[in-house]
Amino acid sequence: MSYLVLARKSRPQTFAQVVGQKPVVRTLQNGLLQNRVAHALIFSGVRGTGKTTLARIMAKALNCEKGEPPEPCNECRSCKEIMAGSSVDLHEVDGASNRGIQEIRELKENIRFMPTSSKFKIIIIDEVHMLTTEAFNALLKTLEEPPEHVYFMFATTELHKVPVTILSRCQRYELKRVAHAELAAHFASLAEQEGISIDESALNMVVREAGGSVRDGLSLLDQVFSYCGENVTGEEVADVLGLVSHEVIADLARALLGKDIATALDCLKKVYSYGMDIKRFINELLAWFRSLVVCSVSKNPAALLDVPADELALLQEVAGAHSSQTLFMMFNQLLEGLEKAAYSARPRFAVEMTFIRAVQVDDVVPVTDLLTRLDDVLAGVVLPQQQVLPVQQAPQAHQQTAQAEQGRVPAISAPPAESQPVPEPEKKKEPESVVAPPQAASPVEQAQPTQEAPREAPVSESERNPPPPQDVGTAASATVQKRDVRKHWPEFSRYVQERIKWMGASLQSASSAVLENGVLTVNYDDSADCKLLGSRENLVQLTEFAMDFFQEELKVAFKVPNSSSCDTDPDSAAAVRQERQKLANDSLVLAAVDVFNGQVGDIRVGPRFRGPLQKKKAEE
């Protein structure tokens, strides 16, 4: 007879031999003891956790002739036939290859007859989710009201693909991944039965690679036993399975956290010399840093990490030497870079560049602390002259001089200086955008800080007698000289930085900016540079600054290659545009345009321009 692999040789034959799955086993045993076994059972879970095995044990327990519930005897004729696979009353159907309606019709025809030599007919359908929709529909009525001598048992790895009409007629049992400790004990027992000595590090490697699947682990054990012989060591397991021991991963993590790029690259060289698959290495490294973060933030990491005790102690030692913010930032840097490396044509180069970038991340201070410090500094160093006029006053003066030479009418957009209060001849609220009369201003009026250099209006007949204005916002957009985004982006960044320093610095780190179809798209290479800008409060402020500077109705959006973390709601700053339209169509503005036969110039809604006016109104 050919060699029988461990996965078949050690298949459990009783409930007591099942590895893990204690809640499921207990429920099935109690059902047998109380004679409350459902006519249809469905077992779900990842591969190799015991779905088909439990179905066969249930079939033996239901038809056992000698044993007493809840365990089958494995000695009677029925148990032996089921164990040998020769029972005529047990029908095992492969749902992947017998998935059509015709196979289900034949099955329904077969179950109408009484069992030949057993108490019940047992129908086991493996990978039941592979059946077609027609096959499921043909099974519905029989599954809801089956004959008394028939039990259905289904097994599937993808429960979500089974129709709910089938699930509602079955009693569901969801099998979990087997815990690390239970798998290690089971594999150690099997190795002892086979007369093979295996050390703890080798055993942990096999268990880790099994991923909670008993069958996967047994297949790996077969391979390891064939390679190593009677003595199995961790180094040999790493060689035969192409793995890297956690000591190498731990050394690499220490080097990255210690900013030792030379040691990190040397560890990476060792990993490649082992011939380890790049995706497996990436998963191992990310899993290690994830465990470090868990150890840093959790009071009971053992409940969240299914790892051996010595490995947990090593993780806690490394995590204790660094702050949780530093570990979290390092994890984010590696997650973003290594995911790209997994699909790169030169994965090793991409991994090396990711390591170099990661070690340049210094100890992290929370953003909230930085902003608080920045606000404190700004509150103590703001100079009075910085609040007199907007930053763009000098460029506007040159523009107004040129416009005055062309005979254009000025638009008063600068706020009054707080240090020089402006006398008011009338107790009347002034709008934020006021139009001056067409005649030239007097020297006294020119000295007032609330009014910029005058511009003369054209002397055409149409402007002497203009029609009544319908939409001042539209007229303003037509008369104001707009700025080009690409040409004036550095100037706009400084404009914002003089109002909110960190926001201006973030705009300066943008790779490019484009204004198309009313959307100002700011491009970044790294999502960390724009994530703070994407909050609703900051997006509203940035939209105000952009409208004030470029004098256009626009929306602000952020774009990062291969990432959606900085995506924003385009209507988050809709209130800013509505306020701008409201100011443009204000009754006082319309009256001023009509009385002075003028035009609206700049419309500014930002806090730099609104603040002094609000203070002035409060004093009144």
C-alpha cells in the first residue's frame, strides 16, 4: 500500500479527537444525547478546520449500532463501513463537480428509498456554495421537509455564497481557526507518535505557517519530516519551507526603530538569501509591527496576539522601548511603502527605499500638540503692522495704478486698520465690497486706510448709463482680473502662510496644483501631507483663502497617487460660496452700484478681511 499522509492518517474518528472547535463539538454531542439533531446541518470555516470530519463523525454517531451517544464505537459494521468509505447509505457529493440541477434531481430520487442497512441515509455535500442557483432551488422543498430517514450535512468555506433560503433551513456551525497553543500541542503529539524529535522553534514555525488550519500544518509536517529525518530543528525548517525566523524579523524591526539603516539592509539581504517570497516577507514584517503596536496600546496583548510566550515577551520588550506614536508612524510608513513594493517590478529596490524613508521618521509628537504650540507662539509674536492691510496690498497697488491709467473705477476691498479708526459720516453699515464714485478721490480720502488707490472709469456711453445690475457676483467675476494658478501658486502659499502658518507650509509641499472646471486640485506625493487639510474646518478655511486670492467660484480637492485617504466632499465648503454670492447680491451693494454707477471689484469672505469689520460693528 502507498504511504498514507498525516492529514489522512491522523484524521479524527471521534469527537474527543477533534482539535479545537469545543463549542461546536459540545453542541453536537448534546444534540445526540437529547435526540435534538437537526435534519440539516451546515459547517463553515476556513480550510482544514474539520468541517467534513465533523460531518462524518456525526454520520457514524447517528448510525452507530453498539456505541452509546454521544461517541461512535468505531467497531460496529456501520462505523467500519463509513470509515472505509464503502457505506451505501452515506452519500458524499462534491459540490464543485456535481453542481447542476440534474445531479440534485438524481439525489432527490435516491433519498425517497429507505436506507439499505443503516438507521438513516446521510447526505454530505462538500463545497455546497458551488451549486448553481437552479440546483439550490431544486433542493429547497426537500431540505425544508425531508423524509424522516434522511439527514443533510453541508460543508463550505464561503458561507456568504450560500443563498439565505438554504441557510434558513439549516442549523449553522461556524468553525474557527485553531489556536496556536492547541495546534502546537497536537503537532508535538503526532511527532512523538511518529518517533521524531522536533524543537520548539521548528514547531512554532510550522504552526505559524499553518495559519490555524490543521490540514495545512499536517502537510507541512509531512514535508519537514521527509527532509529532516528523526531530528527537526528550526534552521532546517526555515530552509525547507523558505521561511525566515522571527529573530531575523525582530532584528530588522530593532534596526528600523533604532535608525540603523545599515543593519536593516543587512537583514534584508539575509531574507533574500533565504529565497523567501517577497509578499510573505512583507506580511511577516507588517504582522510584527502590528504586534508591536498592539503591545504598546493594549493592557492585555496576549488576548489579541496568538503567539508563543517567548515571542510575546520579545514583542513587549521592543515595544516598551518606543512610544506608541513612533510605532504607529513606523507601521504606517511601512504599510504604505511595502504594499507598493509587493507589486513593483523591482521589489527589493522598493523595499530598500521604504526602509530608508522609514528610518528618517524621528520620534513623533502628536499633531494636536504641535498645533497647540504653534497657536501659543503665534499668539505671542503677532505684530500690529501685520494686521493693517492684506498681504496682497502691494501687488494690488501696482494693478490699481495700471487700471487707473486705463480709466477704470476702483473697488474698495481693504479693511480699515485697527490702529487707525476711520471716521464715519453716517451711521450706516458698510458692505465688505464698496464701490467708489467715478470722480477722482481727494488727497484726504486717499490717505484713509479703508480705501485703496483710486482707479478711473472708462468714459464710454454704456458705462455712463449702465443698465440695472441683475447679478453682481457675475459682474464681479467678469471685471476682476483673475490669477493663474500655476503662475501664482507660490504667492498663494505665502498668502495662506501669513494667515495660518502650518496650512501654508502644507501647501508649499504640494507637487502641483491645477484649476479645471471650477475645481482646484492640489496634488501630493504623500497622503500624510494633506490628511490634516482634508478635515471639514480646514477645508472651509482653505476654500475661503482660495476664493479671496484667485477671485473665482471654486471647490478645493486633494489628489494622492494610488490612495484615497485625502478624498474630500466637494460640497463641504458650499457655505463659503453661498456667502460670497450673498455678499455680491446684498441690497446695500446693489444700491451702491446703482447710485454711483460703478462695478463690484474683489469679493473677500476670509477671516482676515471679515474680522476687523465685525469688531467695528461690535463697537458701534
